[in-house]
Amino acid sequence: MAIAEMIPEGALVADIGTDHGFLPVYLAKSGKAERAFACDIAQKPLNSAARTILKYGAARQVAPLLSNGLEKLEPNQVDCIVIAGMGGITISEIIENCRWARRYKFDWFLQPMTKAPQLRQYLCRNGFKISSEKAVMDKGRIYTVIAAKYIGQKFEPDDIFALTGMVSKTPGELQTAYINKTIQKLRKKQRGLALSADSGETDRIGAIIQSLEKITEGAG
């Protein structure tokens, strides 16, 4: 639902790694998506998506597509691309392997389960702008949904942006929880480095933690 709320009205959507196909069917039946592709690399989850499409009478608007990432899609078929429920590195590789990804027309909605900092770094270093993020809680775990667009301008993100992106610029309880989770991970890493006597890196991480703590204090 967090992703669905971010999709613009009348979108042509590709849901990469669709699994059961719930998102594209919801977007189509709610009238938010004009047309959608439910894409998956494996036949078994694609069969599940096909059953969902038939169950909710969405066959006119949603097409199941067996595809490794975006390889079976053409750029004129979509304007919004969702890649959710995968690791950040895998998401980066899917974008990198798409021959037409670096075009200005597409809106990307990305939900990394892991390695979100590496995904943000990839996007920034390859000309994509992260326009917004939404922190979401599911089954006690907190994630982010990243909205991005290719603008052709590359830059090197600093540590704070790589770790928290636009989440740190958006006040709210979930945003604060996301930053606190990041702080906990950094403290664990800092303790490990302390044992290895890497004082320089330990101090650098300590400075990042202090900066993140100031953000949460400001949000409070």
C-alpha cells in the first residue's frame, strides 16, 4: 500500500518480481494504473500472479510476463517501474542491466529489503535523483520505499544520505524509527571495529552516529 500510494494516477506500471501480483492488480482495479505488467523471473510465482489477475477480473489491464528483470519490456510500454522485496544490490543490478533505464520519462519505486545504502549510492553515482522516501513498518521490521528518477547528474552521496536518504528529511515516528535502526547497526559495527583497534574508522562511525542522533532529536 505504501508503494501504491506513491504511484501517480493513470500510470503504466511494471512490477518487477511481482510474486502473487497483488500490487499491479490493486493498481488496476483501483483505477490508479491504466495498464500494468506483473513480471517475474520464475514461472511458479508468475502462475500465482496469473491466478490473482483472473480472480479479481483484471485480465484486460494486467498482463503476466516472464522476464528476467526488465529485459522483456520495451520503454514505450511503461512509465512507472516498481522493484520491491529484493536486496539493494539485486535492485541495482536489475537497473544496470536494463538497456533503456537511463531515460528521463520513468519513475522508479524501489523497496530494498537489505543494502539500502548501497542502492542509494548506486542511484546517485549513476545519474538518478532520489526525490522522496517513505518509511514503512511490516511485521515489526522497518523498511523504506525510494522514489527516484533519472536526471543525468551524478554525484557522490555523503555518509548520512547513503545511510538514510530522504528519510532523514521527513519528520515522523516511522522515519525516526528508521534512523534509530540505522544507529543501532552502526553501533554494532563500531563495537566490532573497536576490537580490531581500527581507531580511525571507529571515530568516523562515532561522528556519523552523533549526526544521526541530532536528526532524531530535531524530529522530536
